Amino acid sequence: MTEPGASALERAHSRRDASLSQLREFLRIPSISCERSRSGDVAAAAEWLAERLRALGAERVTVYPTGCHPIVYGEVLTAGRGSPTVLIYGHYDVQPVSALDDWETDPFDPTITGNELRARGASDNKGPMIACIAAVEAVLHAGPMPVNVKFLFEGEEEIGSVHFREFLEDHRDLCGCDLVLNPDVGMLGEQSPTIFYGLRGMYRCRLRVTGPSRDLHSGGYGGIVENPIHVLSALVAGMHDGGGRITLPGFYDAVREMSEEERSEMATLPRNEADYLAQSGAPQLWGEEEYLPAEREGARPALDVIEMRAGSEKAAIPAGASAIITVRLVPDQLPESVHAGLEAYLEEHAPPTVRWEITEWSGFPALLTDRASPGVRAMADAMKAVWETDPLFYRSGGSIAAVGYLKEILGVDSLLTGFSLPDDRVHGPNEKLHVPSWERGTDAVIHFLYSLANELRTD
Amino acid sequence: MTEPGASALERAHSRRDASLSQLREFLRIPSISCERSRSGDVAAAAEWLAERLRALGAERVTVYPTGCHPIVYGEVLTAGRGSPTVLIYGHYDVQPVSALDDWETDPFDPTITGNELRARGASDNKGPMIACIAAVEAVLHAGPMPVNVKFLFEGEEEIGSVHFREFLEDHRDLCGCDLVLNPDVGMLGEQSPTIFYGLRGMYRCRLRVTGPSRDLHSGGYGGIVENPIHVLSALVAGMHDGGGRITLPGFYDAVREMSEEERSEMATLPRNEADYLAQSGAPQLWGEEEYLPAEREGARPALDVIEMRAGSEKAAIPAGASAIITVRLVPDQLPESVHAGLEAYLEEHAPPTVRWEITEWSGFPALLTDRASPGVRAMADAMKAVWETDPLFYRSGGSIAAVGYLKEILGVDSLLTGFSLPDDRVHGPNEKLHVPSWERGTDAVIHFLYSLANELRTD
């Protein structure tokens, strides 16, 4: 640990309450990107962030409009041209809060109980963003910057980073860097800091099945016209076999199997069946039995219908039924191939009593990153300094489109980590943040910035 | 035809425009019984009806409050004690208009195009009610009443006649009658007046499947926790076999088979596969091939999931998924037995990855009525006089709880008919009424009132 590091940590510790207040202010803005009526709130969150970056002393702070929600940029390049540059990625948009009844507190009125800060976005991703901002603020306050820092915050992560790719293409120089720090993943436990070296990709579409030309009285047509809800149900049910494997034609053809070495390592990870059971609250786990849950999460594909919506209270056979299907992809599956497999499945299995169509499909592939890079070494050092234990290396089951775009367009790897815990109820009701882990996260980012300078200096 | 009949018909014809205006006024009230926010409108429709009955000259006109929507009563007993009494049943509540986008005109702004009057409730059941009121008005105006008439209009037919039974139990004398005229069914075609001698019964419940204790991030748990949407889909899909038969244990045990005589008659009915295809707009029909569509409609049970609702746009495995299941029952199926069969099915087929529960179940059995009663003869005479053809006898696939309650509590049969056509889009968007059939309906009710007096006099 260098002297400026100690001083930065002191600064960060003295400002913990202030940072927490800032986070709470940020969480009060309901920046739900998928709801049109919230566009104003999403924009307000972008402006709030820009204001934070300006207050910190960042330069060239700009809120860039896109076709939908803006992107916020700012930079602290005082380390100079000879020093490495790390780009800190984050997203200030949040998931919706559909099941409002299940929230014990107002999702946009951040509430602290013991060590928990409860609010939509607390873990995903506003808390980790504020931890990074607080770390840079402390390092900047403590003395000369060890590395250059750029901030790049988008407002469309939860809706597939629709305009992020285009923005990167248009701003290659602005975003140029040696490494991306992405704190949008998490850690496996309070005492298990984690670096993620894999992300699953994503295929997403809407499937619509239509039968009669209008809703039909179920008395007049029950038993005579096949109900699109029943057809869609059968199609969805048939997408898995009894062993949890996906039945779409060719689905597993491109799936890269793990090496024996990787499987051995995965078997030692401190996240077992009991953890998944406890954290999910499911009566029993499910899936491909020949793989451990951690393997199924990170290295095996998964198909989920996330929404099905059809009919109404009225006694009618509805004209149609629709579902949103998502597939978490693993290396080397391509969204295009999964799409083709789904179409082949529907052609084979949809009965002649209905018509079907797939609309709005999109996707991006899975990613594996280099576990031996200087950035990873720097973060491992930092984590060891803060948690006094080596980080775990894990494949995330999640999907972050932005990571792929940053690799593809800027040619840079993302260092995937985070300070949220597996039971933080990310995307669900009562999302929360474990405040002590979040505070350690700030410390870890401070350490990381100094370690990264050392790593890249000795390279 | 007696003289007063001719005079009543003249009166009705001279008031056709006035009756149509009244109907349009009635249709403007959005009396959707299943939507709490519409309670005021439902009450307004009841008051409107009461006012109509008073204007007609009915006595003891009362809007009876119930635990939910009121019941409207009125009577014209001037025929005297020695004359038969017919109770005219109707319901002034309507189905919701959920798929508003599919309506070509405002469902509560009645629109006339050619012979069609388009509005929610035009056919089901406001049009037929106004036809009956207009008929009684005309008969009353023409001279002495041939029979006594009672009006009984409920506001909860579309939600299962929740308080109708209790009302009948509390008002047995008030509602006492020789026969019920129920114009809530319809006719098989413009030139095919129809008397229905069967109604299917109804079983209805909500099935809820729950898996994890909260919505789970589909990246973190996809492939590890079974998705309740998939489970519910498989359960729904498994409720039918490939031949359109329902697989619930014991489901067909009590089903009464049709006689060969009845099947022969059904085979001659002028409603064939092509009619069902054209009227439904389905690409292909479906169901038990060993029965004709008309047999499947009236004499075979049908199971339909009318609503399935689960998940949201957010990338999560939802904590639960639910469906509303309805079963149209035939003689001699009991709702209790179907419920037990559904429970047995779920016990056998629901996987250990979820919990399930059935809530809010209710039901009532199917009905067959006497085709040789004086009331049926009187209506057959009336229809022959108006359409110059004998009526068809048909089993309706629909379900009207009130008919069973009237039989059970008052001991009276309902004469089931109506003036709506199979393509009237009842319960669907763009519901309409064929105005000439509706006008003939008024004439038929006028004839019926006189014929009924004759039939019962000669008995």
C-alpha cells in the first residue's frame, strides 16, 4: 500500500455518511428504463449523475442524448498521458417494480434497517456506481491520481443497452482506455470478494400465437375451437425435456463444454445447492443434474419464459396469447442460431389450429475474459487487502450487452466484479444493498486504482 | 291470432324508432359488473331500467340492493289471479371491453351501420331485454293483458349471479310465477328462430403455482430453479389429450351420453363445421372428432383457461404464475366432482419444484328442460307466426346460473331463447345486434304472451 492510498482510504471513511446520503438521493429517482412514462425520471437521474461528476472535479462532463435514454460521460485524466486509463462503466437505469404489493417498503424511498439499505437499484447498479465515484473522489482528494479515470454511465442496461453500441462507435476516442471496470455483477458472499471471468449472452423475443379472429364466448366455442392459451402452454412446456434440457433443434450444437480443470475448480466454489436453495426460496432445485448449480448458472444455457399474458376475467377463448422468451447463451452459441432453432421448433410443433409469429427478437453472445490480465491481478490485490482473502473466480449467469460492445468496438476487456450479495433480490421486490460490503467496495476500488498503476508500470 | 294481438303489433311497429332510441340510451351506460370502478354505472343502469318499467305502467317497481349490484323488479298483474304469470328475466350488466384496440367504434357509443347496432351489451343482454319491455308495453297499450307479467333483472349475470340465489330465497312470493321467459341465449340464424332446451353448467377456479419465494434474476437462476410459468404451462397443456379429451381423473364418469334420437336430430341442425369456422375465424376447428361441433357445444363438456398471467418485461423467473380455469359442464357432471378431479390431477402432475393452490372456486350444474311444456308450445307458435318457420331446438353451450336457481328455488322452468345471432360477437370486441331480428323478437314476445294465455287456458 502506498502512502496516498492510506490517505485516500481515510478520506473515504470520513465521507461514508455523505456517500450514503448521496446514494439515497440517487435511489429516490425512479429511473425505470422500460417504462415510457418514466423517461423524465431517467433523464433526471442522468442529470443528477452529471452533477455528481462535476462536483467531484471531473472534466468534460456531458449528458449525451441517444435515441432513447442518455449516456453520461466524465473524465479525470490528471495522471497524464503516460499513465493507464481505466473506464468505469455503470448503468443508472433500474428494473420496474411490477409486484408492488410484495414490497415491504416504497421501492423509491430508500430505507435502512440494520446493515441493509432497501430500494430498487440499491444493488443493481446505483450502489456500486456511487462506491466507484466515492473511491475516485477520495483518491483525487488524497493526492496525484495514480491512473486516469473515465466514467461512462448508460441508462439502457435493463432494456438491452439499445444505443450503447452506436454511442461507442461514434465516440471511440472519447471512450478509449486500457481497461474497463464494471461493478455490475456482485460477490458470492460477504467474505467472498469475486472476480467474474464469464457472462452469459442473451436471446430474447416475443412469441405470439393467434387462433380465432376475435375473443370467442367460451360457452359457444369451448370444445370446438382450440384455445390459444392451451397451444402456447403446450409449446412452452415442450421446450424442455424431463431432464431440464432444452429441446429446440440444434440448441446444444455450438455449446462449448468446460475443461476438466475448470469443472474441478467450480466444484470447490463456496456456493452449493443449499445456497441456491436458501437464496431462491424454491422448494427444490431443478435443471441438468449432470452439472452442479454453479456450472448451470455460468456455463450452461437456460431458456426462460419471463412473461405470459393472455385472456382476461371474462369467459372467453382469447383470440391470441403471447409470451416473452429469453435464452441465456453460453460460449459459443449465437443468438441467430437459437432464433433459427426456435423457428424450427415452432414449425414442427405448432398445431394447424393457430398461427404463430416471433417479433422483436434481439440478442448478443456470451463472453469469457482473461483471468491473468494486469487488471485482474490489480483487483485481486485490492480485494486481498480489503477482505484479507483471495477473490473467487466465477462465471456469472447474467448477461451484460455493454461488455461485449466494449470488447468489440474498443477492443478492451471488462473487469467484472461488484459489491452486491447473492441475496440482494436484484430484479425482485425488496431489492437491498448490504452496506458494509458496499463500503468495503469503495475501499477496494481505491486500492485497485493504485494497484493498477503498479501492475501496468511493472509490465 | 286474436284481435288484441294485432293491435299490440301495430303499436309495437309504430314505436320501433322510440324503442331503438331507448336501447341506445341504455347501451350508453357502461354497466360492467366485474369492474369495481364501474359500480356507479351498474347502479345507474338499474335505475334507468326501473324508470323504464315505471314509464311502462309497471307497479311495485323496486331497485333491490344486494351485497353487490342491485336487482330490479316490476310487475303488471292486471290479467288477474286466474291468469298465468310469466316472469321475464334479463341482466343489465355487461362484459368488460378489455381489448379496446380491437373495437372499431366506442363500445359505449352505440353505432348503427345498415342493420347492425354495435355496442357492448347490444345482444348480451340489453337488446333482448328492451325487446321484451317493448312487447309488454305494446300489449298493455292494446287492451287487457292476456297474462300477468313480472320483470326480474339482475346486474351480476356476467360474474356468476352471485346474489341472485339469495334474492330468490328471500323473495319467493314476489317472484312466484308459472314460467320464466329468458331471452339471454339467441337464435341460430336470421331465419332460424330457436328454443334452447339445454344449458351447460360451469366450474370456475383460479390455479396458482408458486416456486421461488420472490422473483429471481433469470441470469442468476436460469437453469437452476424451475420457472413457475413453465410448470403452469405443462399443467395446462396436460389437461387435454391429443384427441381434445380432458384428462382430469374421473372427468367423464358422470357425463350423460345423448340418445341416438337426439344425435340424429342434431345431425340435421343447420349449423355445421363451416358455420363454426366462419363465425370463429379460427384456421381450423378442434375437439372430439367423434362428435359434431353442435354436439360438442351443447352436449360435451369443455375446459378452457380463460386467463393466464405471469411475469413481466423484466428478466426474472417469477415467484408464481396463475390461471383462471373454466369448465363447461354437461348433465350429470357436478362442479364438486370436477374440482376433486382437478385436485387429483394436480396432486399427480405438479412437480416438487412448486407449490400449487386452487382458490375462489365456484360452479353450478348443467340443465335440460322439458321441450313439450305449454310455454315451449306457446313460443313455438309465436315464432312460427313471426318467422313463418318452426323453431329449431338446440342445446346451448353457454351457462346461466340464474336458470338453475329459478328451477331450484321457485320450481319453474325457463323458456330459453333470444334474438341475437351467432355472429354477434357476444363477449368479444365489436359486439353487435341485428336490428331486424331484434324487431321480430319484440313481435314474437307479443305473440307469445297471447299464445301462452291460450295454451294455459286449454290445458
